[in-house]
Amino acid sequence: MTVKTGWEGRFYEDFHVGDEYRHPLGRTVTQQDNIWFTLLTQNVAAVHFDAHYAAKTEFARPLVNSCLTISLVTGQSVIDVSYNVFANLGWDEVRLPKPVFEGDTIYSRSKVLDTRESKSHANVGVVTVKTEGFNQDGGVVCTFKRTLLVYKRAGAPNRAPPVPGTPF
């Protein structure tokens, strides 16, 4: 039997300035997603969970919590950007140019802006990307720059699962 390894994500050495990653998974935001996230984060803005109130606004319907939009777009990027993250250092220049509504499907992509060696950790490098989230119509709903520490291939922890019948 031949054992084939699955996707191991990008390591620091795999990032090159100018590379663009079109993240593979879209996600339709439901009413329940919006309400649960809003309640979980104790956001009391009625425009996110009170349809009667939201109907009286210029949007005429509930808005998806902006922090959910940011979290979703960040999460979509993990498969390509931070699967091998050591730590997030920050999100900068966060913009939400267009509202997201319940029923919208969000997609995202990231472009590598900068890479450099870490000054404090020999086993990681610093990567900066610009990530964009957009809806089913191609409208940009979220942008940000994200800086993170990414493991170098030789310095990453072993994530291989244990094989039954063998010692750990």
C-alpha cells in the first residue's frame, strides 16, 4: 500500500511576493449564522437580529454582522495562507465597502505583499497578504492586510496523526 500525504499547506518558503491565491470555498451566510454570531459576540445592534427594526432602515433588511464578514473571509484564507501559522500579528486597513446580507455567498482571494525572515524566531518567517472578500455578484465586501508568522518547513511541528498499532 502506498500512503499519500494530503495538503500540507504553504510554509514560509512557499510564499512569493505577487502570488495570488483564489481560495476554493464559498460560503452562503444564513440568518442563523448572523443571529448566532451576533448573540455570541454580544453585539446588541438591532440591525443584525431584529428584522422589523431593520426593515425601517435604508437597507430594508438585516445586515450581516461586520465581524462575521471579517471572520468568514479570514477563515476562507486559512487553507492557502495560514494553515501553518505560528501566530497572527495583526489585521490592518480593514475596510467593509459594501454590506453583506443574509443569503449572500462570500468568496475570497489573497495576494502576497511581503515576506521576510523573523528577527525573533528562526523557525518562522513573516508574511503579509492583502485579502479581499466578495459576494456572488463580484462586489467587494471586505478587504484587509494581514501579517502573520508562518512556520518554515523544517521548523514546523509534526502534525501527522498517530497510526493505529504503533507507539506515539
